[in-house]
Amino acid sequence: MLVQQILKSKSTDGVFTVTPDTPVHEVARLLAEKRIGGLVVSTDGVHAEGILSERDIVRALAVRGASCLELATSALMTKDPVCCTLDMMSDEVLRKMTEGRFRHMPVTKNGELVGIVTIGDVVKARLTQLSAEKDALEGMIMGH
């Protein structure tokens, strides 16, 4: 399945972004409010400069304590995040996520943000695809 198809199946359009100078406590509030696990960091809202996830914030809390919540997002973000394109296959995205040990991947078109996919989105798409293949095989076996 193509990333483009995965994005179309998601209930939300676009991608939420914050600027590098956004305080981490504001990112945490947005993550909770939007019920999402990561935000793309972008000065212009068009190009992915970084990404900050719940996991990044929890790790910083464990190491630095609550004072990390006053830091700018740029202090904790993963710079230059791995991105995918609309024409990439879900298997390739899943491989990159697994190898890189991350769960959120910005989607770009001509270098500009068009969305974000999560490991959950990719797994759901793969399960849907496997179910369709199973149904087709059962139909062939049953002679339908």
C-alpha cells in the first residue's frame, strides 16, 4: 500500500507543527489536547526541521527533571527527521521506522510537509491489506 493511500484513510488531514522556540510544556499540552504522539517542528510550517514525541519528553523528564518543560522544543527535538514521500510503499516505511526505532514519520511532497504517518497507521494499513488478500484467496479456494 502507498503512503498516499494511508494518508487518505486517516481521519485527520494535514500535520500539526510547532516552531523550534515553542516551549516543551506547550508541546506536551498540544500532544494531550490533540491525542497524538508527536509534532513536526517547522519554522515555516512547510519544511520539517525536526520532530518531538511524547517519548522524547518523557526521556528528558527522567534525565533533567521538570525543568525540561521550560526548554525550547529545539533543545529536545530530533533534528532532520527521516521523512517519506507519497509514493513510498508501506513496507519500506515500516522498515525505516523499525530500523530507526521511531514511530512517527513526516510525509513530504517536493520537500514540503503534506502529512504524518505513525507506525499504527502503517500497521493498520498492512492488516487491511492482509485481510483483503486472505478474502481473495479464500474466494479462489471456494471457487467464487
